[in-house]
Amino acid sequence: MADDKQIKPNLEEVSPLLHQPQSDDKPKIEPSSVTPEFLLGWTADGLPLGHGSVVGQPMGRAPWSSSICACLGQNDHFCSSDLEVCLLGSVAPCVLYGSNVERLGSAPGTFANHCLPYSGLYIIGNYCFASNCLAPWFSYPSRTAIRRRFNLEGSCEALDRSCGCCGSFLEDEAQREQCESACDLATHVFCHVCALCQEGRELRRRLPHPGFNAQPVLVMIPPAEQTMGREA
């Protein structure tokens, strides 16, 4: 009997979740007043939607870290990177597009697979039509992929937030996605260089370059010196 009394407290300390309170003095909470956590939705900013949210209702999307007209970037520690993005977009948009897709795919070696086709369309468009009018049709899916991966708001949602003119397109999720994809294409066609720079700034703030991933290094530490004492 003495051994059983000693074992029981040890089991309770090892598994505290199995211990049931003995007193009934605490007030009981009725099940109707408790809201399960899985019934609460969460927005992209980490805020709960509340009890009145409807299942399937589209959640609010986060804005881009910089506007499409912020070509020189923001006045922060990414300033040098933003200037590099602006320079690449103005002088060599094919290099910036290939770098964006490579960073988005997180796979080294895909730079040439996207930079070379873009360069071919860039040369043909400037040679035949005196403008870069073919490459935007090839590069606009990257903007859609960035927007879907990071849950960013599109042009239709931004216009509806500012002036409320696109509310009818945002009611249905499929219809909204079609509208946003069309806006992504229009953004690349009419503001191609600015769109590439905005995507480059967004990716550099969110994802590291796949070629700069640090590899684990095994460090060997030599053992400390050992001394043998004399036996008494």
C-alpha cells in the first residue's frame, strides 16, 4: 500500500492532462456559450472575421509592399536593392523577368529558360513593331502567380477599395479571378516596366534568392585536453 501511494503522485506529475479536478466549486460553462475555434475565420492580416462571417466569403487580401509607381523603392534598408531592380527593369527587363521567375520558383537554373524566350519576344517586338509589345503577353502570368501565392490584392480589388466601382465583379470568386487576371495582363501591356519592378521589389522582400541558400556545414570541435591524476 505504501508503494501505491508513492506511485500515484508521480503518475499525476508525468501526465498532468489526465488529472481531473476533484472539487465542483468552479462555475460550469454551458456548451451554448462556447464558440468553437474552427468556426472563426481569419483574414490575411491575422484578424478574425467574427461570428457573422459566411463560409466561402472572400477574405480581404493584403496590399503590395510598394506601389507600381514607386520605381525608386522605399526609404528603408531595401533601398539599394530597389535601385538595382529599377536599373534592371529600365535597361535589361529580360534579366529582371528571369530573376523574378527564378526567385518565385525557388529553383536555381530556371533563369535561362525564362530569360531567353523573353529576349526573343523583346527583339522581335522592337524590330517589327518598334515597341516591346509581345513580351508582356508572355510575362504577365508571373504577376498572377505572385498575387495568388502571397494573397495580394489585384487591381479590381484596389479600385473597389478606393472608389467602389468594381463591387459587382468581386461577389463571385471565379468572376473576380477572371477580372484580376485580365487586369494583370493590362498592367503588363500598358505599364510593363513598372509592373516588372514592382514584382521584383515584392519578391526580394519576401523570398531569398535560390542561389544564396546557405548549405549546412558540419563543424568538428577537437576534444579538450585531458589530464590523468595520480592515484592516492
